[in-house]
Amino acid sequence: MHTLDTLIDLPLEELKSMAAKTCAEHFDAKVYLRALLEISNRCSKNCAYCGINASNTKVPRYKMEVSEIVECVKKAFNEGYRTFVLQSGEGAYSDSDIARIIESIKQITGEQAALTLSLGVRPLDVYRLWKEAGANRYLLRFETSNQKIFRLVKQGHEPEERLRALEDLKSLGYETGTGFLIGLPEESEEDFYNNLKLTLSLKPHMTGIGPFIPHPETALGSCEAGNFSLVMRATAILRILRPDINIPASTASSTLAKEGRVALFGCGANVVMPNVTPARYRNAYELYPGKVSTDMRNDFDRIKRSIHAAGKVISFERGDSPAHTSELHHHVSKGGK
Ligand code: 5AD
């Protein structure tokens, strides 16, 4: 039996071959596509790593209209996508507007497609409102397990509220994703280990890991970027220990490393998120500089090539997390809760 402790010091090549084998056993050669829609870059938070934080006055702000969002989803649905991810800065929309957007999208796609939200920390009641409106999944990275670094970079926010939000999401039945940044300033090897440990203990259904990339208009602008080989190690270790969760090859990885996504498919990543945000907004959603998905009208061609280069095939299936599906069955067979 592998554990974090038996894997943590293994050479990358060994981790890769184990992870690739595990991934193939559970997902064949499939890579699931998620259409990513960056609906607004307005944000009330001041995360020190993030290029769209509230204090960056240089970035032009945008907020897509409800009708525009629905149109984009309709188009992507017709192109074959069966998962939509809505992401924005925090507080860009009212809670009831988001509920309205969710309902409109669900009217178009029904249960044929899954709807994922990535809108930050909200109270339980709001998560419930959105779930009842039809949302299926939620992404909320804990970013770092180091509480001191968390408080420094999240400026005024507490790690506990984020962890509570993750518990709330799971308790409401969301397919829940979390994860962390690799290489925030001051992070040690021990932090890397603890980030993996916390990810495992949260029992997520999906997990996203990406390298920190310094943005010049932030307080961390002159810090070093995260190390890509650690992104590969983390991806492979999580795949080996959690065969049945979805793991994306993050956009930040392919921004930092040439063919970064190809490398991550080789480490057990089975998901990728083509950007379907209208071209005119793309440059303004600059979480970090050089984001690869902004320099092309359609991110899809590049992604398609990387999937093939890794010897994988594109899947337009809804691609629910097997970890979540089996939890649901377990629930039903025990008579629910
Ligand atoms: N570099 C890499 N990733 C970043 N994110 C935000 N800013 C950066 C950055 N400078 C990531 C965070 C967040 C996700 C949406 O984007 O981890 O959860």
C-alpha cells in the first residue's frame, strides 16, 4: 500500500510511471474537457499573489451580462462541451444574480451537462441557494496549508473560513474540488508535504494544483515562480493515492513550462479546461502574466495537440468524479442521510 510517506521521496520517473498506470486503469486514455468561462474580473479581495486583486488599478474591469453568459454557454454546449465552469473574482455578482445565471444555464443544458462554480468563499445558505438552483460542482483551492503564509497572502482572511466553506460544500452534496499553489514565497519542503497531506485529508472529488507565477502588479511581483517539477510530483502523488478523483492539468502549468500540460497528462492528470471566455475579455482576466489561454482566440487547438502529444484522447463526456459518484451510491445504499 502506498502512502504519502512512502511516495514523497521517490524519483519523479517512478512516480510518473505509477501515476500513468493508475490513471489509465480508471479513465482509459480519456481527458475530460471543461469549458471555462471567466465571467468577471471584479474582485473585493486582496490576495497578494493574484493579478486581479482589488488593489490592482491597472487592470480594466469587466462584468459579463447574464444574457451574454448564457449565450456563451449555449455556444459551447452546441460545440459539445458537457461541463461549464463559471469563475470570477469575489463579490462581482449578487448571490441572487448567480442563482439566476445557474437556473438559465440549467434550462439550456438540463442534466446533460454539469455546472461548476468557482466564485470563492460564501456562507452555507448561499451555497445551498446555488445548489438548489442547479449547480453541481464547486472549486475552491485552500491555496496553502501554512497558516502563517495564508494570513500574509490572503490579507485579512482566515484559513479556517476557507476550510469550513469546503466542508459546507461537501455537506450540501457538491462535487467538490480543492488544491493549492506550488511555491508561494517562503514555502518550504515541509509545506509542500503538508499541502499534499491537507489535500488528502479533505477527501476532495477533484483537485487542482498549479505553480505560483508572480504578477508584476502585486506585492509578490518580484518573487520567484513555483518549480514545475514539484507540480509534476504533486500531480503524480495525488493520482497514485486517489485513483478516482479528477485532476486537471492547470493552465498555469502550461504557462510556466513549455508543454506543461503534456507533462501533466503523463503524471495522471485527466482533465483540462479550455477557455471559452469571449476574446475581448481574455487579457483582463490576468491572474498571472503570460497566461497561455489568452493569446489565442481559441485555446482548444493547442489543448487538442497537447492531449494527442500525450497519447490521450479527448472526451466530451460530462465526466463526473468517480469519487463523488461512489459516495452517492454509498449514501443511497445506506438509506441516505
Ligand atoms: N499564479 C498562479 N496561480 C494563481 N492563481 C491566482 N493567482 C495566481 C498566480 N499569480 C490561482 C489560485 C486560484 C485560481 C483560480 O488561480 O490558486 O485558486
